Amino acid sequence: KIYSYIGLAMRAGQVVSGDDTTLKELKKGKISLVIVADDASENTKKLFKDKSSYRKINQIYFSTKVELGLAIGKSPRAVIGIKDKSLASKITELMQ
């Protein structure tokens, strides 16, 4: 179910993916939720944990890089960011 919400967000143009792009949008304050793959490197996990907690943005660990990439119709991604607040809160709610 979470994958379908991620796909929906992608089709709505509310997803940014990849380390650099997600980090840039995070710094601009345009992201409501950061999703990091469970199999991402420790450096990537720490970087996004620090950056998102500093900006008080929710961050969750979910799935694998390959599955996150498939959910948005792209190659494997370690990090994706959800821009839309309502979609972000719905995904966070489903994770509980």
C-alpha cells in the first residue's frame, strides 16, 4: 500500500529522488518526508538523519533501493523525498 502512495506522489510530480536532488530540496524546505532505503550506506543514513532532524522533517527507513526505484519507475534509489504534506502524512501513518 505504501508503494502505491509513493507511485501516486510520483505521478503527481511530488517526488524527488537521489541523494543530491533530495538534499538540495531538503535545504530549500520543500520536502515533507524523507524515505531512506534500509540498504543505503551508513553515511547516507547519517547524512539524511542529521539534515532532516535539524529541519524537523520526518524521516523513515523503508524497503530496499531496488524497490524504492521501482515504486517511482526509475533505477534503484537510496533516498526519495515526498513534497506533498498530505501524501507524506498518509505514508507516515501507514508506517506506524
